[in-house]
Amino acid sequence: MTNYFDKKNLIMLGALVIVLAFLIEPLASSPRNGSGTGVTTGTGTQLNASAKKIAGIALVNATVTEYQPSIRVVNYAQVKGEIKKLQDEGIATYTTPVSANEIIVNLVKGDDVPAAALRLQKENVTTLASVILTPPSSFEVTTVQGKMNASTEMISGEIDATVPIGEQLQLRLAGNVQDGVLMDIASIDLIPVRKNIALRATLKEKSRLNEQIGVAWEKRDQFTDNSISALVTGELDNATVKTYISDAVAFKAPMPSNKTLLSILASNYTWIEKINVSGKEVLGVGDRGIAVYHNFTDKQKIIDDLAIYNVTVSFPETVVEVNYSASGNESKTLSQVLTEANISTTVQTQGVVGKMEIANDVITDETGRDYIVGQKEFESVIPADTAIGQSVAFSMEVNVVANRIVKINSADFMGRLGTG
């Protein structure tokens, strides 16, 4: 058999994969097998056997069309009871052991795969099934020779068995293009998409206090991550520092006209920061405000200079966020550390960093769609008086592959719901 992935193509394809890996966050476990038609185009036209094969990668949206009537279950011991129920209900027929922790559950119909797999969802249990996906009639492939359009009749592989039939998935395919057809598909990766979703979780542990320092605009040059970190290191237990510096002044209403902005630009005040844009230095004046050099702190100078143009501005505070141990064993508080350093500023306790846990293996969003929870633990800032075991509502941004939450990017506190 001819090996179409010759050394040259493999090297060039590897380079493409490395580049795209920085642009896409693939699912940790991609399907084991994938193949294109490798014989005819989508219209059944015979391929030109002498046409050159070119390695490439395509990002496509493909629709789940059909499942083989079986589910591969990894770590199945804790769902033996549910497998027995599927058999008793006539949905599953028999099982085939694969290894000590893996089993094949054979079903009567392939259409029952997603619903049956959803019933087998438990923490650390994986359900996979062989699937046929239908891609668009034409899609773009990035090759070592540039971009080109290609097609393929179908894509087969193994994916998360809970994905409903008719669902559209974002895929990354690696294969060869020959005579306008993507074939010899060597890998199929499901690409996560970002989604906002409301979830509830239980507080398991209070790990750190979350406090903020408000720094006057004219004193912002005294505060950096490094300066505060140096101050609290050894004084506060397990402290982390994040500084949100505002090196800008914001226009007050009414906003200045374009003519006024041009006048400010022409004056070229030395306190207006120059910003590099596409290799050129331009003055940092925008629709909402003006960028100011970090070491310039003369508020009155700015007020006087802009008064010529009847422009008024506000001076936003810089915010320093400090998280440190909430165990009660720390010898000092952040306020005490700042006072001893002769830094006069207000410390506000925003809450605690809570270690949260999502109790359910499957959750339902506001549209009624079920999602499998792949990441169950996360941290978020919550009110300091939240009780251990209390249920808390969050607005989350998550990465979703099909109907599985694979990563929690952020979790914003919405409210407390009670205990349990």
C-alpha cells in the first residue's frame, strides 16, 4: 500500500499543526480514528489517481448524522446498575468486556446512543461512540502550498457519545488534499466554543481574603505589582497581588468635538503618551479619554491645559487587589502592613476566595439543554460571610465541546441560594 504521508508532507503538516495549536484549544482526548472517503468526490466523480496529494488542515462545521449502535464506556464500574437498567428496558442488548475498566454496551438502535450515554454520566466515566458526520459541501483547507477549497462525503470517527444527532460540531481535520478532495484523514479534533451559562455551586472551603486598595490617580506611580508584593511578602500568608493601573484621564460630558481633539493633538503636550500603532508613534487620544505617561502625576497641569479647549476630565483610581490566607492565623492584616509602611489608603474587603464545587454531573441551561460537567471545582470571590456548604449562583464563561463543559474560564458571583 502506498504511504501517502511521505516524509516531506509529514514535516510540513507537523509545522501547520504546531502553528494552529496556538490558535485553537483542542479537546484533550480526540477520537481514535478518522477517515474520509478517499475514493470519490461528494458528487461521486472518480478521482484523478495521478493528482498530487498535499498535506493540510481544515476547520469545518460538521453535523452528527448517525451513530453505530454501541457505546464504549471507560471506568464503567460505578454505572453497572444503570447499564443493567438499559438492558431491562430493552434499550441495550449485551455487553462486551474490553479491559478491566472498559466495556462496550451494545444497543438496539444507534439513535438511542446519546440518551443512553447521558444516563451513564458520572464523574470520571467516559462514554464514546463511533459516528458519521456530514461536513459542508465545500470548505477551506490550509496547506503548505496555501489555502484551497476541498470537499469530502463524510467523516467517521469516535466522539463523546452524548452529542445529539443533528448537532453541529466544530472540527479540526488533518489529512491530504487530492484533486479537490480531503482524504486520508489522520486526526479529528473537536474544537471548544465559549458559552455563557448560569450555574450553582457549593462552597467547600474559604481559601483567601480578597481585599482592594483604592489609589488616587496622582499616587498611582507608587503602586505596582512588584512594590506591593515586596511589601506583603513575609507579612501576609500566601499573598498574591494584582494591580489595575489607570494611566488615563476620562472625558466628562459633553464629550469634546473632533475639532477640539485635533487641536489637542496639534498642541502635542508632553504629558500625552505616545502609543505605537502599526510601527508608528501616535498620541494616545481617543473618543473617551487621553493616555498619560505613568510617571506624570500633575493633575492640575492637565486640568489647566485642557481648560483652554473647554474639556473637563475625571481621574480614575488605580485598584490594587490582594488575596491572602483567610485561615485566621496571619499575624497582620493588609491594613496593618500598609500603615506600618506609612501608606495612607483605604482597604476594602471585597470577600473571600472560595473553593467551589458543582454537585451535579449533568446540568440544564435556560433553554432546557443538558450539559455534562467536565470541570467540577473552581475558585471565585464571594461575600466573606458565606457559610461552608451554602449554595451560590454564578454567571460563568465556559469552554464547551458539544454538550460537555471542559473548562471554566471565569465565574462571577450572582447570589446565595441557601444551604446544600
